Amino acid sequence: MSRILVVEDNRDLAFGLRNNLEIEGYDVQVESDGRRGLTQARDTKPDLIILDLMLPGLDGFRFLRELRGGGSDIPILILTARGEESDKVRALKLGADDYVTKPFGVLELLARVEAVLRRGERDGQLQHLANIEQIGDVVVDRAARTVTRHGKPVALTPKEFDLLVALLRRRGAVASRIDLMQEVWGYSSAVVSRTVDTHIAELRRKLEDEPSAPKHILTVRKLGYRLDNRNGSGG
């Protein structure tokens, strides 16, 4: 069930919105003050905010600026009597996802709500997929910092995970030991160590079918290491 926060100071309108949205199966919360609405948005992280522009405590423009300025990407649908193009442009530039002018038709509003929620869900799915990488039977979720192999979790140390991601970022290009030392451990190029080799060996042990004959985490002689998603062989 999608959760919707309505920030609207007109009691009758807020009541009507709540009733119609709840009939459609949404979980609805109402706030009549902009500042309290912003606090609720930050605390409860609803799936959608329906926001009036003319509010006590904090107007809709400042609401948008503060919420987006804090990094929130909660979809926001503006519902206001202010129909001037300049207001619409300003709201959209501040991060609103849609803009509906009062008076409005209930069916149109419900369609807009559904469209914004669907768009937000699709964007969230795309963002999630962008964080997923696959190496053979190994799946890496960079955002969640998890790794599975054959569908089962693989326990990597933080540095092993960072090393794997550093190789993934290169999309098959070679990473030298010095580059990996600097990126993962923050060491200067003057430091020479077997740290990278040791961690590569552990990654192979945990992620390769045959660690002594790896198919994916490959050594490039005299240069460093690279990842290969194909089923070829390497040393």
C-alpha cells in the first residue's frame, strides 16, 4: 500500500482528498502546516507528497527547497490555486514532479497520483538495477554492499568488497597493483606490498569455481588484474 502525505491547510479540501485517496487504497496522512508537513516527510518518508503552495508555517516553495536540499527524492505533486506559469516553472525547477491547478477534477488528480507513483517506482527500480553487477554466477549489489554466488550470500571483508568494486568499475580494463593500493587502501605509490595479491587470492577462493585456474578474476602479467565476465580461462 502506497503512503501519501497531503500538506494542505484547507480543511474541507484535505478531508475530500483523504477520503478519495483512501477509497483508492492509499494510506493517507494529512498536515495543515508547512513546517509540520516537512517534519513528517523527513520522518515517515512517504511514497508521495501532495503539496499546496500557500501554507502557514512554511510555504510550498520553501518546503520544496528544504526537502530537496536535504537530498530527498520523494515524488511531489503540487496542488494549488496559483496557476501562473512562473509559479509552475519555479516549482518544477525546485524539484516538483507534477503540478495541478485548483479547481481540479478528482479523476484527473487520481490519474496524476497514479502516474507519479508509477514513475517513482520505475525510477527506483532502474536505480537499483544500476547498482547490480554480475560476474558469472556472482552477483554484486554495490548499494547494499552484498555479494551472492549461486544465489547464496558470500561473506567478504570490507576491503575485499572494495577491491572487487574497484575492478568492476574498470569494465574489464587492467588495474595495476599500485592503482588498486591507492584506490582501496589509500596508500601512496611509493608503498610496495603483497596486500593486493593476498586479497585477490581471497576473492578467488570465495568467488571462483577453481581458484587456481580463475575464469573471472584474471592476472595480467607484469601489469595487474582485471575482471572478465566471459567463461574463458586465465591465471
